Amino acid sequence: MRKITQSLLMAVAFLFTTVIMAQSTVSGIVLEAGINMPLPGANIVEKGTSNGVVTDFDGNFTLNTKGSSGEIVITYVGYTSKTVSFSGNATLGNVFLESSQVGLQEVQIIASVAVDRKTPVAVSTIKSEEIALKLSTQEFPEILKSTPGVYATRAGGGYGDGRISLRGFGSENVAVMINGVPVNDMENGAVYWSNWAGLGDVTSSLQVQRGLGASKVAVPSVGGTVNIITKTTDAEQGGNIFTGIGNDGYLKYGMTYSTGLSEKGFAATVSASKITGDGYVDGTEFSGYNYFISLSQQLSDSHRLSFSAFGAQQTHGQRFNRSTISELLDTDSGPQKANKDWGYKNGQVYHQSYNFYHKPQISLNHLWEINDSSVLSTALYASFGSGGGRRDEGSKIGSSDYRIGSSGLQPIDFDAVVEENIANGAGGSTDIISSSRNSHQWFGVLSSYKNTISDKLTISGGLDARSYVGSHWYQVDDLLGGEFFLDNETDTFAFGNPLKVGDRYNKDYDGIVFRSGLFAQAEYQVNESFNLFVATDISNTNYKKEEFMNNEIIGSRTSADINFLGYGIKGGGNYNLDSNNNVFVNVGYFSKAPFLTSVFLNEDTLELNEGAENEKVFSVELGYGYRSDKLYANVNLYRTSWLDKSISGSYPGPTPESERVYYNLLGMDALHQGIEVDFRYKFSDELTLTGMASIGDWQWKSDVSASVRNQDGDEVDVVDVYAKDLKVGDAAQTTFALGANYKIAEKSKIYVDYNYAGDMFSSYFVTDRGSADLPDTWKTPSYGLFDAGLSHTFEMGSFEAVLNGKVNNVFNTEYISDANDTDGTSASALVYYGAGRTYSVGLKIKF
């Protein structure tokens, strides 16, 4: 018996040892091919078994296999699966998954996507999963508020009225590109986020390239580039339906569907949603329809054609006019919600400030893989925008005498205005509602050629051409009970003529822009650790104007052409010290054309501003990065000199009867410098910590003087502007953020984020700085906000469902997000308060 027992024990021990010896450990890092971004949540399964794990936040995985050799299968939604063989313990290193989205390759070529530890720029990338988790009811730019150098607010608080500043530069000097196509307004550089209100639904990745960035085209990237890559056509069949509710009547629902890639190489993806709500701020009701379509056809082994169209048709009430702090505090609604730009008419909400716009963007992309080493990607695109913003004529609307209540911020009593217009009879309406209409036709071509000459040298180049016509006019929308309205501008065709609803008045002109340029870049891989690049571009910007309203113009109603030649050169290098550490440096100089609004100071005439000239920018940046299994960190130092900035504008004359006067300040210099730090630390398999700190020192560096001229071009005054050493306003110069993501269960996670903003100085009109004795601009109070959210994935029958809940500004903190002043004091400052506590709950069902 003893011998039998010993034999059994030996057999068991032998079998146990055999099993132990048969097991292996396989580890690696799963990254997205092309941009080296980690793919958290990718599935790694030992082939033929149910044994598997998922990657962590940084794409790392470790799998204890059941066999000593075999294969593992790596899968991730939206990417092509990959099978890797192993034998014994294996460290696979970086494993790259290709996106299953058809058409993404040509977009990434044109869009100049930066690659980690290779492209020498300071970059932050946000994937669609994080956007879905955190965007909630926020404006799209607000998803970037935890990014170094970024200051994002909702501005007035209306749907789509958000704004973004990058390293102290406003949107007119931050290049915003969607799939490589610039969307900054071609007349003034502005970005109107309400035109792209549905981007959160269709964005695949959002990359912020701070500083000069990786873009090759001639774009206004003084502060940086916001590079938005939308989803293309999914090669896998399936889709989802989703819905969400939130504070103040917020409701959203929609769907996405992909046909998958057919045997003949065709694929299609469509997405659509509707969103409505009352708005957090009083009088900011909104409604919008968002849509997206992507079609792709593989024509041959070398050629692929892709078509995409997307847009957002929306209407929303606005809080356009700012108020003083004392005015806002003396309201029933409170400073966060109070709004002076709305009221009631016939018992219904009626808006003084109201925006309506639709700006679809259509693109046709062609990819030609010429051979194994060269590829040509070309995009033809078009955009047709139409809409406008409501305005009023007269002195009654907005006056405290025409309010429902005693406060100047109570709702407007439009019925009182209607009654007086009716009583005025043959005198017509004294006050009306009109709109400033803006439409445009925008066509462009963007083509980029890339040739991998050798393992070390890659060259690329191409062309960028854009044609734009923007039409602008005032139009009568509501006579408010009267029979007609008389325009009081004597130099217009409408003067003295009774105007009816639909008539144009006061202004009617087209701004015409044609921009063309060439760009080239060379990238040299010195060795596995050292990468160099140099890029250059040259472009010509042609402006002219066509005037239809001014009755004093004799002869041609088209202005002379004016051309501005711009150019830029930038270069840099990245050196990977080892597998963990890298450093980079970049330096660049460019000269950019002024905006059309600086070339034609007076929108009523065809007079060119002969003093308009190119602005110059010199920038240098030094960066350091650290990568390990636990810690991902970056440190960046930057210094940007903005030379010969042109500041143009107008203001009323000294008396009500005086005509407006116009100025053009030349030689305004500014210096933006600072340090940025960001990190992501994997504390455990369940807990990841994130953080950033950004400390800037942004100042004006010159005093200037300029002539002030009347509409005839005669000098009527000289403006002295004392701006030297004043802080650049309109954005927080000190920001930091801390965040925690915790996996509370296999398919459940929570997050908490804290964002701090300080050292924000109010904006101001430079013409108000006419004395050297004025104090610095007013510094607004610092503030910090907490956001929190929960995501849970579960099975709903045969479908996978994701439930999200989010709360922004958890503690309902009152804070001033935007301010401007004239004398450096809080008493005179006109401000917006940021939103208080908001929330949303959403459900997505995948099929």
C-alpha cells in the first residue's frame, strides 16, 4: 500500500511539474500603428482557449499561458486583429495594430499627425473613448481643459459658443483642422464651434500640437494646432444607438451604422443625432441636427477613393452682452445663469441675441500608393455656410425701461415695444429685430506626396489652395408690430426707403480670398534613436472686396486686389536617450498675411489699408519625455516672440452724430514663454493618476502710436498706446490639473478630475491704454473645479451596452471665466460667469 501511495504521489508531482513547465509568460505593449499611441482595453487571448487578459491604460499586458508554445490573438474594436506566435517566456515589445477604418491612411498623411518619441513637438492626444467618457454636456473645446497650455471656456454659455486659447493665443491664431482641412475663418481666423457641434460623436482622435506643430500647410498656428481626426469608414459591420439626458432639459439621441467592407472593396458608415435643451443660461434654448457620412471604394490595389460629409445645423439663444459683477449679483437667476439678451413676446420666449447656422463640409479623398515607398494623397473639399446672428436696431430693446421687472437684467418686454411701434403708425417702427447674415462658398484642394527614399530619409511635399467668397449683409427679420423701418445710414441705398421683412440694409458686401501655397519636408532618421526634420512653406494670399450697399461709390464696386506673400521654415530633432528617455528641440520662423478685416478697416467702403503688413513669429521649444511601464511624463519649455502684430479696429466719434473712425496699430510685439509638465502614472492595474501644470508669462513688449482716420481716409487723431509690460489677457496663465481613473470592476470605472485656473488677466481694447499711468489689467479671481463620472459596460440581451454618468463642477463653484475692462478695476469689468453644476446620463447599445 505504501508503495502504491508513493507511486501516486510521484505521478501527481510529475504531472504538476509538467503543467508548470508547460506554462509561459508573454508580455508586450499594444500600440496604434502610425502614431504609436497605446490602446487600453485591447483583448489578448491564447488561441484555442478562453485564457486571456486586457491591456492597461498604457497598452501593457502580461499573459500567463497554458501552453509552453502557441499563438496569442490580439483584438481591439476598430482595429484589425493580430496573431502572434510565442515559444516559452516571451517579451514581444511593441505590437502595432492597424486601424480597421478604411480611408484613415490618407487622412493621417494630409493631417500631419505627430508620432510619439519621433516628431519633435509638444503633443497631447485624446482618443474617442475618453471623449465619450468625459464630454457630457460640455462644449467640444472643454474636453481639452486638462491639456497643458489650454484655456477653454463656454464664453457666453450658449450652445456651441465655447472658445479655446492655446499658450495665450486666441482661436484666430490657433490652427484648427478637421482631417487636415483648415476650418479657421478665412477673413478673420476665428473658429465658431457651433458650426461643428456634433464633432464629439464622430471624432476618432483629437491631437493638440502646441507651438509650431507638425502641420505643413500655411495655417495660423502661432499658439498651436488642434488636429481633429474624424472616424472614417469602418471595415467591420455594426453600429450603435445612443441616447442621453441632462440638466435643463438636455436631450440627445442618435445612431451610427457601418456596412462593413464588401468583397468588392466598398464600405459605408453613417451617423446622425438630434440634440435639444433649454440651456443652462437663461434664454439659451437650442436645437441641433448632426450628421456624418463616409463612403469608401477600393478601385484597385493602388487606388482608393473616399467621400465624407458632415455638419451641424443648429439654432440657439445667446448671452452675447457681458455685464458687471454687481449687475449679475443683483439678479434672481444668480450670476451663473443671468442673461440680459432675451425676453417675452406674446407670452413666448423671444431672443435679442440668437444664432442660426449650417456649415456642411464635403471632402473627396484619393489615395494612390504609387509603389512600396511612395504615396500621394489628395483631398478636394468644399463648404457652404449659411446663417447669421440676431441683432436689434433702435434704443428701446435692452434698455432698463423695457424690462419685465426693475432690474436691468430682467427679461425684455418685447410686447411694450410692439405696442409703441403700432401706435407710431405712419412713422414706422422705431425698433426692430434684424440679423447679421453671413454665408460663404469655400473650395479647396490639399495634396501631399510622401516618398520613403531609404530607411533613413523620407521626403514629402505638396500644395494647398483655397478659394473663398464670404457674403455679409444686414436683413430685417421682425418689424415688431410696425409697418416699415427707415435705415438711418445716409450712405446706403436703403436710406429713406421703407424697409420690409427680408430687405437688406446698412451693409452688403462680399469678402473674397484666394490663398495658394507649396510646402516641403524632409525627415532623416540618423539612427534608431535620433530623428531630424526640416519643413518649409511659401504661400500667397490675395484679398479683394465687392460692395453692393454704399451709394457713394462711383464706378466699379469691386476693390483693387492686394497680395501678401507669406513663408515659414521650421526644423527640429528628437533623440531617444534610451527606451525610457527622450529629448527634442524645435525652432521656427514664419511671416503670415494679415486678416482681411485688417486690410479693409471700414466694411462700408472699398478703401485698402495701405499700412497692413505681415506679422512675424519666432518660436523655440525644448522638450523632455519619460516612458516606462508605470510612468508617462513630459516637460516642455517654450518661447514665442510675436513681432509686428497688426491690431485694427474702429470706434464711434466723440459725438452721437460723428461718423466712426478707424485705426491700424503696427509694430505691436508680444512675448509668450512658459513651462508645461504633464504625466500619467499607473499606480496599479486598477488605478491610474494623471496630472499637468502649465505656468506662462505672456506680456506685451512695445508701446506704439497710430493715426486714426475717418471714412475718407483723412487723419483726425493720433492714438498713443502704452502697452509695454502689460500682461496678455483673456486666458489663464497658470493652470494645473489632477485626475484619477479607477477600475472598480471588470467592466466598470470611475474618474475624478480637478482643474485649476489662475493668473488670468482681463482682455481690453488697446485704444483704452492711452496713458502710461494706468494700472495693469484686472486679474480675475483664481478658481478650481471638480468633475466626476462613471462608466459601466453590461450585456443587454445579445447586445453590449455602455452606461455613462457625468457631473461637471460637482460643488457648483461660482467663478468668472471671461472678462474685459477699461481701467484695470473689477468695478468696471464686464464678465461672464462660468457654468455651475451640470450633469448627464447616457446609454449606448452596440450591435
